Amino acid sequence: MNTRFLTLACGFTVAAFACGNLAHADTLLMQRVQQERGMHAPHRGMSMAQVEHRFGAPSAKLSPAGGDTPRHPVIHRWVYPGYTVYFERTHVIDSVANHASPTEVGPKHDS
């Protein structure tokens, strides 16, 4: 009987820690989404020229990726202090907030 109780207690403890970690990750994701919605960054459809005119020169222009077939268009990445802008060929497809902390998982930079 004591072994069964101990096994159940351990199981509940592990489940509680797992649920606690999931809740923390969900909170971080929600904070990230709110941060990206509120940031002043280029929006989908803007051209490279419009982005540079309105937001200035990026701090880095990373090497393009893709372009090996028509189904894989060239993707350019421009890094600004608070976000990275992704272009498909010459137009914005997304702007993503950079890492909020060194331990956060987010866009990788080849800089």
C-alpha cells in the first residue's frame, strides 16, 4: 500500500512540474504575440525600397536563402535593433521581434 501511495505521489509531482513548465511557455508565447502586434515595423507587402525609406538602413543584411527553384523563392533578411524583416524576393512577408532574452528561442542570425 505504501509503495502504491509513493508511486502516485511521485506521478502527481512530475505532472505538476510538467504543467507548470507548459503554463510558463504559454505565457511567454502570449507576451511575444502581444509584443509583435504592438511593434512599429514594416508590414506585409512593402517593398525593400519602401522599408529602407521609412525605417532607415538595417543594421545588417543577412545572406539570402533559397532561390534554387521557382517553388523556393529567394528570402532576404534585414536585421533592425528590435526586429528582423523577412522578404520574399523584394517584398515583406513578415516582421518578427528579435530575442527578448539570451535564453529565448527565436529567429537565428548569421551575423
